[in-house]
Amino acid sequence: MARTVAIGNQDFEGIIANHCFYIDKTNFIKEWWESMDAVTLITRPRRFGKTLNMDMVNKFFSVEYAGREDLFAELSIWKDEKYRELQGTYPVLSLSFANINGNTYQSVQNKIRILICQLFRKYTPFFQADDSMDETDKKLSLELSSNMDCDTLAVSLNLLSELLMKHYGKKVIILLDEYDTPVQEAYVNGYWDEITSFIRSLFNSTFKTNPYLERAILTGITRVSKESIFSGLNNLVVVTTTTNQYTDSFGFTQEEVSDALAEYGLTEQEDEVKYWYDGFTFGERTDIYNPWSIINFLRYKQFDTYWANTSSNSLVNQLVREGNNEIKQKMEDLLSGGTIRTEVDEQIIFQQIGHSDTAIWGLLLASGYLKVEKFRFDAGRRKKEYELKLTNEEVQIMFEHMIRDWFTKRNIYYNDFIKVLLAGDVSAMNLYMNHITQDIFSYFDTGTKPSKTAKPERFYHGFVLGLIVELFDRYFITSNRESGYGRYDVMLKPKNKTDDAIIIEFKVRDAKKEDTLEDTVKTALEQIEEMHYEANMNVEGIPSARIRKYGFAFEGKDVLIG
């Protein structure tokens, strides 16, 4: 009989005790313990089992769970007698920053204070009942269980580690889940300097200058730059999505997914499950599935964007929408099923993320939206170059919905424009395009200068991404590619022989050369002819008579199409 699939249950004990669906990841305990690393930072996308694994590690090592053979007896870790003897033998400090968010620095700091005060309250009764502990230490634990000032908060986990060592006679294991939530919140809400200064002090006292620390694990989505919060932390081992450690510890492998589908009588749908949910790459391991979508599919037996729907993706949305022309052009390639070649900065410097292409691709890779197809090291430039692709069908659909929202939520005319573009109705194209530019031109601007005078390149490429999403089933859509004697702006090559091909050239009116927008349209159309942009399509057998050509002339938010 198939086990119950519990959605969102991150309590290891509850899952095992209730015989819920669970894929054995206890080999992670062995791999981590035998690494002998003092402090390990592991980054994985959201909903990849980080929290459940941290709870598993806690309940394996914690003295509070000594003698709980029932939790591990049926799992792989229990086959090794050495680890049977290790179970329940260490004091463990387990905490999560998952809910440490807020619009202000003070709000976030207060939440961290409450979280750590709760930890002190948990252990204070043990300290008070311990006759061997000093009265000063007992008094300190009572005081810190209710409140602490900012300076004390920064060293609080160090102090609690000392008290736990005195009580249990062993150094402490510290587990910190979702460590990067506060810094991401700080970037979005504008209190970066304050939070990084505080977190740096907290982490330094907890993970570097802590003589009571046995070992530690931190998990998160991103690898925040060392200079931001890990300055001076030389004992830190960082495991990212491109690292060959713990590659099968987070997420499900192909074998694990095949076994799960068989258990629930879904083997016949394995190929489609792979198409939708496979594709994540950790190190050299390329067959990783996201667990959240798999367990939802096992439960509901329907294909849907389960993982992609668990977050607002607001930061990704902003970075792509407001990104420069190169970012949008690479997104065009990705949405069309292609790959991009780029350097990737896995060490996220949030202050630079809106200005650095490599940081944006690094964030998308760390977040699970991109996967590594190929990798090479350029010895001459001493740079790593990655070939990246959208991870799977679920991610493809997520980006398509995101781009549709750019237009449909802000302008009701976009779909009407697509219809009249296909029909070749230039008069209606002008009507709808002017409505579109008036309403959403500023939406593609970063706000650094008035939209009336801003160069509209971001709008152009956002518009092209919208075309790709809406017309992908009928056209191959490309932009800024070589053809003839130059580079065209937009080309729509039909997949069906009954449809016309379309070439679009964008031009901003040059007041020194063109008296009116009509002159600018004429210049755009002349460029299409002079540069012979239709050459590539002619070679592919599309005659010139089936190629429609349009010049889009812009002046601020005003547009004229001819």
C-alpha cells in the first residue's frame, strides 16, 4: 500500500512516525560528518528539502533525541554501527531565519532577538536545575531569555553555546536554516548596510570566534558575498549548485523518482514527469528533480507549476523586466528553447545585482530557474564560462506567465495589437501600439530618468519577449541578429507556410535628420531594404512577397507604424 503523501510537512519525526512518503537522505549525515568541515554553507533552490534535512540532522545528533532508534532504524544511516553510537550525543542549536523578514531593519532585528530569546527560554530550565553550573551563568540565562540589547544579541549564540557546553560537557552543533532571508529582505526594502553590519557581527561570534562550537551547517538559496556577512570567516566551506558535494542530498534523483512513481502506479507518466520537473543540476549530477513538484504530483496526479507557484518571484521579475538589452535578448534565446553562454558570479553581491549581468545569471542559477548544460574554464582569461538553459517545462511556463503579466495586468490592448499585427491592419496597429506605449512605457524604465526622454530599448525588448510568449506556437521570433548586411531589430519567421513573415525595425526620431515621425518611419523601412534583412528568410525558401516589413518610429511615448 502506498504511503500517505504529506504536503509541506518538514518535521522529520512526524513523517517517520506516521509512515508518510519519505525518500531516505540520511547518507547526507555521514557525508557531512566525515568531511570534518567546521562550518558548511549549502545553497540550494527553495523547496528542495533543506529544512527537512536540517531537522533530520538535528534529530540525529541532538541529546534531546537520544535513544530514538525508531526514527532511523529503517534508514541507511543505521546500517553503520559507528553512527548508531553517534545518535543523540551532541547538544544542538537549531534555528531558522525563514520568517525573519520585514520592511525595516528594526523589525528584522527584533524578530532575530525574539527567536534567540526563545532558544534561551527552551534551555534555561535545564541550566537552573543543574547544580554544577555557576550561579552567574544561571542568572545570565534567565536575563537573556527575556531580552537583550543589540551588542548582547550579536554574541548571544556564542553565549548560549558556552552554557550548553557547561551543561552537557560537549561542544555544540549549530544548524541555521535559510540564513540569507534577512539579507534578501534588506536588499528589497533598502536597509542593506544596517543588516549586513549586524549579521556580520552575529556570524563572526557564532561561527568564527566560538570555542564552544563543534561544527555548523548553514543553508540558504544564495551565496551572499564573503565581504557582506562572512568577512574573516576563514573556516567556511561553501557548497553551491556547481559544487560536487552533497549532489544527491537535496532534491530527488531519477532512480528515486522512478521508484516513487511505481509506488503510486504512475510509471506510465514517467517521461512527461521528466519533461516537466527534471533538469536541475548540482555539480556534475544532472538528473535532479525538485521535490515539491514531485510530491504534489504524487498527491494530485496532475501536471502543474507547483514549485514555480510557491513564490512571487518579484525580484526575478524586476531584474528581467528592468534589465538591459543584452539580458532581455538572452531571455529571448532561453524562452525560444535555446541556451546562453555567459560568466556566472555565484557569490551574490546584492548591491551590484541590478548592474551586473553575471550577478543576475548567478541568482537565476542559484534559484533553480537555470541549469548548466556545459561548462568550460578559459585558461587565458582565467574565467569560467557556462552554457545555461531554462531548467524545465515548469520554469518555462513560469517565465511565460511573468512576461504576459507585464502587459495584461497593465494594458488591455496588447492582445488586440497582436491580432491586428497578424492581420496586417496598420491603422489599428498604430491605435493599439500608442495605447500600449502610453500605459506601460514607464514600466520598462528603471526610473532613473523621465520616461519622456528615456531611450526605449528596454521597452523594445520587453515587447519582443511578449511576442515570443504570445506567438511561440506560430513563429520563430528573434531580435538583433545578423541578416544580409546588418542586424535587424525583430524577425518573425512563420512555422506554418500559410502565415506571412514579418520584419520590424525600431527607430527613435533624430530631430537633426528627420522633421517628422513619418520621416523616421521612412528611414526605418529604407534600412530594411538597404541592409537586405530578408536575406536569411529568402535562403530558407520564404519569398519576398510573403515578408511584411514595418517601421516603428518612436518619439518619447508617441509611436508611428508604417
